[in-house]
Amino acid sequence: MTLGNVSTFTLLNNRPTEWRSKTMQQRCDADAVDPDKRLAKNDTHNGVGAIQWNYDRAEIIADGVVHALGISLGLGAAVTLLILTEYATFINPGVVAVYAVCLLTMLVLSAAYNLCPVSPLKWLFRRLDQSAIYLLIAATYTPFISQLKDDGSLSTSLLIAIWSSAIAGILIRLLFPGRFDIVSIVLYVAMGWSGIIAYDKATASLPFSVIAFIAAGGVLYTVGVIFHLWERLRYQNAIWHSFVLLGAACHFTAVLDLISV
């Protein structure tokens, strides 16, 4: 950076030594107080898809606690479902296994992305994390759709549509990182509420408690999006991920209720 024909480095060196030392010390103190923001400021990508990671240490710790809780509970939930599915005779164990694996994948990749220091690896985790959300939405619907009582046309069409949408969303996230973020969020929400199409069949095929937990999870995810977009709110990321955990807990309970009938 230059000012006229004189570099800022020259201007700084022409200042008294005491002034230069004080300035450098202030910068060092600022970096020591908030190294996370310093790292984010220095290492974020430039140009299209640039991402600012301006969470302070307290926010990152809070988010880390949420993710640690999520992975712990998710692991227990997955093991519980896999064990109970062995005793269920009316649902394909493979369907539940896909849901359990996708749930854990989403939780682990979310933790990897949000807690990894700012680096090229972090942005790779970002693509994978956002792709895993599509997988979880499709995998969550699969056990319920597979239990619809129809001639197979509606359930088959829904499964093809939901998994095709997931694949399309994943391709967008992997091939165009940092772009089409609003489109992706709209697709998340649209996929999440697409089950309304099968409302009549669902009410005739699934217990009321299962439908209630599915709906409650959808509401929690949708409300959470508000905090996801509210970037100026402190602890916004931890709050958003808390809503994700609550929504996931509701859907896990719905699956658990389904295989326990």
C-alpha cells in the first residue's frame, strides 16, 4: 500500500522509535486478545465466494460445546436405532442404517467445518458440511416414505424426487463453493417441507406421534434458519446449531417411534 510516492513503510520508519514500538505493541496486544479474528482476517479467501469467519473465542467455544453434545448424542442415537431395528419386522434395517449414517456424517462434518482453524482445509469441510445437510434431509424422509400405504407410485416418486434434489444440491455445493448460498438455503427448506405433498397418505399410514415429531423438527429447523442468517447476533452460530440439534432430536424420536410401533 502506498500514499502518493511514499510507502507507508517509509512513513512508519520516519516516526520516532517510541511511537513505532507503541504501535507494534498495540497490534500484538490486539492479536493476542483475539487471535481467531486475526486469523480469519488474514486467511480468508479473496474474490468470489470469500467467507468472513469473525467469531470470537467465546463464540467458538460455545459452538464447540454444542457440537460435542451433538456428536455424543448422535452416536448414542445411531447405535440405539441400529440395535432396535434388528427386532423390527416391518421396516427395512438398511433404510434406518442409511438415516443413522447420514445423521452422524452431518454432525461430524459440521463440527469439522465450524471448529477447524481458518485454512484451505476449512473451506473443503464447508463444502462437505453443506453437502451432508442434503444427505440428512433425504435420509430422514426415507424411513417414513417407505412406510406409506399406497400402490408404490407416490412413495417411489417421492424417494426419487427427494434424492435427486439432494444430489443436485450436493453438486451445487461441491462445484460452486461460496456461490448460490441463498438458492441452497431455499432448496434445504423446500426439501424439508416437501413431505406435505404426502400428508394424506402419511396420516393414514403413520402414527400421529410420528407425524407430530416430524412437523416439530421441521419447525425447529426452519426457525433456526433465521439465526443462521442473523450474522450480527453474537453466538448466532451456536444458536443456529442448537436449533439443528433440537430438530434432529425430534426427527430421531419420530424414527424411534416408528420402529417401536
